[in-house]
Amino acid sequence: MNLKFLCIAGIAMGCLCTASASIDTKQATKPPSKATAKPAPAPNAAKLEAIKQMLAISHTVDGNVAAAQESIKAMKKNSPTINPKFWDELSGAANHTAFEHLLVGIYDRAYTLDEIRGITKFYASPIGKAFLEKNGKTLQDSGHAMQAYMESHSKDLMKKYSQPAAKVEPKKK
């Protein structure tokens, strides 16, 4: 089997299948016995709705879906021998519903309801709206700047370390 295909499939599955994983690894060290098993707490409907509102106002899900679709396009372009149906199915898995479900769980574990409401209030404010409008471009520009810096720095280091090391003579006493 093509190694490139296996690598891409592994990366893709690792990224997208995470959406269906709902195990809390801190609590998943061993399954509880039937005698001590407690039902999982019911999700807080108000909190889940607040998270969905925050994700909507910030366009977080849409941004993640767009990034995943762009990544899939790039992988597809670089791997023309892979069955097109693979790319179609992978692209279909990177959708709003799946990503929203994944992100709601992540935000639910990370933030309290009050924090979610505060973040949403910030995003709805004039400064928050400006942040949301400009942050994507700012992150993109920052990424490009860091990449250019690291490329330049690595070229300098390659020159420095591609030269044979000077032979060091032992000190004479």
C-alpha cells in the first residue's frame, strides 16, 4: 500500500475522527464496576445553547470547516493517485454539524457558563466585532511572518553547520 496514502489517511482520520470521540481521558483510566457506575451528568442545556451562540457569533465552526476543506484540497492536489472517493468522503466528514458537535464539547469542558456568556458579550461588542473581523488576517500575517523568519534563520544555520567542523587540536601542557 502507498505510504503517502497511509500517512494522509492517518492524519485525516486523526483530525476528523476526534469529533466522534467523547471519552474524557482523565477519567478513562479504567471502566467503573457496575456496582459503582454513575450515570453521566445531563448536559446543561443553557450552557450548550450559549456555546452554540458564541460559536455562531465568532464564526468559529465556519472557519474550522473552511480550513479543513482547504487542507483537504491541498492534500488531494499533492496526492493525485489516491482514489477520488476518499477525498469526497473526507470532505463530507468535514462539515458544520460534525465540527460544531466537536467544538461544543471542547468549549463545554474548558469554560463555565459565565465565561461563555462573557466571551459572547465581548464578541458582540464593537471591540469584539473588530477583533473578530481582524483576527483571522492578523493570525495569517503572523503565521507568514514566523514562517519567513524561521526559513531565513534556518538558511543561516544550514550555512553555518554545513561547513566541516574545524579540527580541534588538544592543548599542550
